[in-house]
Amino acid sequence: MTRHTIRRGLAILSLLTAGVFLAGCSSSRPAADAASLTPPFLDTPVAPRPAMTSATVAKGKQLYDANCIQCHGAEGKGDGYGAPFLVPPPRDFTGGQFKFRTTAGGLLPTDDDLFRTISRGANGTGMPPWKYLLNDDERWALVEYVKSFEPRFTNARTLKAMALPDAPGRSRDAVHGKAVYLKMQCEKCHGEDGRGVGPSSNAMVDAKGRHVNGRDFTQPGSYRTGWTEREIIRTLETGMNGVPMPSYTGVMSKQDEYDLVAYLMSIAGPGSGNQKRQLAKGMEGLGAPDRVITLREHAWKYEPAEIHVKRGEVVKIEFSATDNGLGAGHGFALDGLDQSVFINGAMVGAPLSVTFRVDTPGRYKFYCATQCSTTELHPKMNGVLIVN
Ligand code: HEC
Ligand code: HEC
């Protein structure tokens, strides 16, 4: 199939009746052709920071105006013209409320945190992974520029990543974790079944009074910062500023906290957490694919909806833009293999293909990993990968 070049600033956001097409100037840089992993937040490499000169912020502004303005707005208020179509809405940088951090609850993010978020995007949201379009120095210039919207950054004492509780020696107890889940009242917001709807769900709003969805723990691909034990521990420690997800620092024992995380991971899709992690490691450097499949999005459905491959085969799935271009904002995740086979917003900066190998025969559900304008991940965008 023809390779699509990525258009800078192109973003497709929609699951409203019509798509919204945000096209910027098109500078064609070849799409990265990789096994396209979105690493978990903590595992996202932070490039060495270049010396900041007076020109850095100016360069940041120029990059921002070309790439970020349509969602985050000219003044960083999260009110770009695409904003009304996005759930969750783009961040208002002037509020200084950031979700993805290594710092304690209520604090600003570190520069490294911002660099990571800009590099990897936020799974399942409109926020693209910019590392595929902008080089390290450019992303660092953006960190500086994003900070310039919020005066507290200038006065901030040196922000530090908080120490996370290290793993307890003995193995995790997911059954006890369920008891912790109930005791901590996670179910008020995330639901007793962990699917993200609980008694408080209707009342959940962000700092600006807009409705916020809780996370559905049965869909590993929907975790915005990644589906690993350490990442979930980090979320529990730091909380998410500006939304109802509290920080639980010092609230439970280390053991309870790790058991709780084991419980959350146990309710995610088919396949055990270990299986997912082992397969994730195998995805790098697979070499040339044995089979190439074109997956198309049409009217919010995948075509084909059923894919057959052989066990152990190196499979490459290439995403094809559609007649109406709506495929651009969609993603792809494979249940049971989510950490390894996961693209957020394929075609919006992310690579247009994903390469993987499945060694265990079975039926694997695949689904759209991007959530935009609905409360669910695109509900009809799923299919089945049959491995013989
Ligand atoms: C297509 C829309 C879109 C574009 C373009 C976009 N963003 Fe975002 N961005 C979002 C959304 C949506 C969120 C909120 C995600 C969430 O709340 O989980 C976000 C969140 C963020 C955050 C906050 C993360 C946190 O910890 O709270 C930063 C920083 C950010 N974007 C930077 C950028 C930069 C820099 C650019 C340009 C290079 C950019 N964004 C372009 C949609 C966009
Ligand atoms: C008051 C409501 C509330 C309570 C109580 C609550 N959460 Fe959350 N949680 C949220 C919301 C809302 C989000 C999504 C925030 C967002 O992304 O906008 C969230 C997100 C998360 C995430 C997602 C992290 C990611 O990377 O996407 C995890 C994990 C999580 N919560 C775990 C828990 C656990 C475990 C408990 C109990 C100890 C808990 N939450 C209690 C509201 C709550």
C-alpha cells in the first residue's frame, strides 16, 4: 500500500456525526516505521536537555503555533478550535493543573515530566505522541514554552520526583487487593466491576466544572500513562491534579498498595499481566514481517474485522486512511498484548503501522485505543485476530 506521509499538525478528532479536520501546513517527514510502542510514562526516555538560550522560548512559540494551538489555544487556555470536540478536553496550561507527574499531589510537574508527556502523548486521548514529528531539542523548546503560560513555574522551587514505595518482597495477592479496592472506596468512582462507572461518576468534574470519565480498568489500553505495576503505583502516589483522582500517599501499607494494583491488573482483558509483559519485550527488533495486513477504518468499524495469522509469524498491520480521512485519529490495541501492540491516534504523529508476533494460538480482540468524543472507546471499532 502507499505509505502515507504524516502531515504536521494534522489531527482528526471525532466521533460526533461528522469529523473535524484540523489540517496544518504539511511538511512531509517520513513516518517512523517502527514497532510503534508507546512506552509507559516512567519508561519514556528523557533526552539530554540542550542549553536554553533566549531564542529557546521563541522557537517554542513557533513550534507551538504550528502544532499545538489548534487544541491548546493561542494563550494556552485549552480553548483551541478543536477543543469542543475532544473528550477529555486539551489541557489549560494557565491553570497549572497537570495529571501526568512524578511529583507529589498538587505540585507542578517536573520538566522531565512535561518532556515525557509531549514525547509520548496520552493514550486514548487526542494528545498525540510528538516524538514522531519533533526532534528532542524541539520538544525541549516546547517544554519551556508550555511553562511560560503559568507564572508558578518561574517561582517553583526545584521540583523533585517523589520516591515511590518499592515493591514488597512477597508475591502480590489480587484477592486481598479487591478488598483494599473496596475499603479505599475506589469503586465509588471506578465502579464495583472496575469498568469506570460508579455511584460518583455522574458528579465527577474537572477544575473547570466539565464532566470527567473514570478509568475502565478492564481495558489495559485505556490507561493513559501505561499499563504496568509501577505506573499504576505512581498514579496512586501522585494522584491527578485538576480531576477527582486523589493521591493516596501514606494512606495504605506498601503491601496493600501493591495488592490493589495486582487486583486492577487482574481484571484487565484476557491474558495474565506476566504474559503481556513478556510479549512486550519480544516486540523490539522483530525484523521483516512474514505477513502484512492493511487495516482500514470505515464508518467507525475496522475492515477486515477478522484477521487470521499463524502462530509465531511476524505480522505487520498497516493502517490505511479512509475515504473520509477519519481513520487518522484512531488507534489500535490488541487485548492480551496491550503494552506491545498499541497505537494511540495512528496517523496523528504516530507510526502508521505496528509490528508484532503472537506465540500463543487463540482469539485476540483488537479495538480502537483512542477515546475522543464518546464515553466509551469507539464501541464498534473492534475485531478479532485469530492465531492458529
Ligand atoms: C489534537 C489535539 C491536541 C494537540 C494537537 C496537542 N494536544 Fe496536548 N493535549 C491534548 C489533550 C486532549 C490533552 C489532555 C489529556 C488528558 O487530560 O488526559 C492534552 C494534554 C497535554 C499536556 C498535559 C499533560 C498533563 O500532565 O496534564 C501537555 C503538557 C500537552 N498536552 C502538550 C502539548 C504540546 C506541547 C502540543 C504541541 C506539540 C500538544 N499538546 C498538542 C490534545 C492535544
Ligand atoms: C473521587 C473519584 C475517584 C476515586 C475515589 C478514585 N479514582 Fe481513580 N480516577 C478517577 C478519575 C476521574 C480518573 C481519570 C482522570 C482523568 O484522566 O481525567 C481516575 C484515574 C485512575 C487511574 C488511571 C491512570 C492512568 O494512567 O490512566 C488509575 C490507575 C486509578 N484511577 C486508580 C484508582 C484506585 C486504585 C483508586 C482507589 C484507591 C481510585 N482510583 C480512586 C477518579 C477516582
